[in-house]
Amino acid sequence: MLYLAQDHLLPYQPYYPWLILYLASIPMSIQELQQIKGIGPKYAQKLEAAGITTLEDLAQSTPEQLAEIIQGRGGLARYEDWIQQAREMTGVPQSATETPPEPSEPAPT
């Protein structure tokens, strides 16, 4: 049996069991973390093993924590970029662990 798909005749396949089994075997957290540019399957697995399982967790982490977990080449700038991407995707503000700038003192009168 053939069917038309975007001007091409393709053999009919009701489903691809191997694809379903493969996708079901990948934890959702790993798939979620891979939405970040620069995080592939290996880094996602390392992050998940360290307890960073969601984009919210990633957004609340620090570059130093990620450097300790990943132990790869790159540097803190790459990890800061991952955190920024996660914050943009989730709407999580900068973590409370970062100190806000001190207000300037008013000038004496």
C-alpha cells in the first residue's frame, strides 16, 4: 500500500516499533535538558545524575556547580550561557544566592 506525503509515494508503515521503544527509553528530564544549546545526551546524563533534572534546576544552578558536574572543556562562560537559556525558557529570575548590587549612599547635604 502506498500513500502520498509531500508529493512522494511512500510505503505505508502503521508505526515504527523501534522508534517508540527508543523514545520511551530516554528519560524525559534528559530530553528536557537537551533543549539547551550545547547540552547533548552525555552532558544531560551527567546533569541528571547530579540531581539537575529540569530546566528550573538548571536555571537555579551556578556556573561553578556545573563546572564541577560536567568536568569538561569550555569554561564558566559556557555554563553561564546554559543557565541564561534555562532562565529565559522557564522565566526563573536570577537565583537568590547572587547578591544584588548595593545601593549607592545618598550624598550628604
